[in-house]
Amino acid sequence: MAKTKILFLCVGNAARSQMAEGLANALRGDKVQAFSAGSEPAGVVSSRAIAVLKEIGIDISGQRSKHVDEFQGREFDYVITLCEDARQACPFFPARTQNLHFGFPDPAAAAGDREQVLIVFRQVRDQIRKMILELFP
């Protein structure tokens, strides 16, 4: 049985979409194959995103920030945007099943000391995890 192919999109492809890619592959890797990209990739995966996924046993340190153009011409079952800017800025990808949007807050925009910012990253991580588990039971 072929795996469901998912593309997660966000502008910077540094935090939210990277966490979604890692979470989907770790939690539902038997059923899905997830990728992520951005319309204006940051060039790095957020060290805080790496840290909060490591806390729950998921290693995304080998992932890289990618431009959405790398996926032109590929077919996906789901294309999921995770922020308003990506929804508006990314090119349209025809998805065999659905184009979905979830507007998660940008954890990189959180203010405060290191621990306060990590709290926001954890909250977004947990929201994305919940979304993945509900969409792909």
C-alpha cells in the first residue's frame, strides 16, 4: 500500500513546517511520507524546533530548510499550509486529496527569555502533533 504523501508549507521552513515534517514521519511514518518547504526558506532549521522535538524523542537535526520550488511537478495527497503568509505566498500545489490550512502562531516570533520562548515552541509542537494525529489516525 502506497504511503500518503504530505507537503507542509510555511514561509521560512525553519520551525512549524519542519516540526510538522518530523512529527508526521515519526508518528505516522508507517502510513505517510511527509516533506516540508518554504516560499522564503531561512536556510536553517530552528535550533529551538530541534530541541523541543528532541524532548519527545524525535530527531529533526538532519532535516534542511528547502524552497518550495524543489517540489514543483511532484504529486501530493495533502498540501498543508501552517501560516497565513505561506497560504498567500506559496504557489498552488494540486493535491490529489486536499489542500488544507492551519494557522499556527510563529514560535520564532515569541518574546522573552530562552525558557519563555521554548514554552511557545512546545505549545506549537503540541498543537501540530494533535493536528497530525487527528488528520491521519
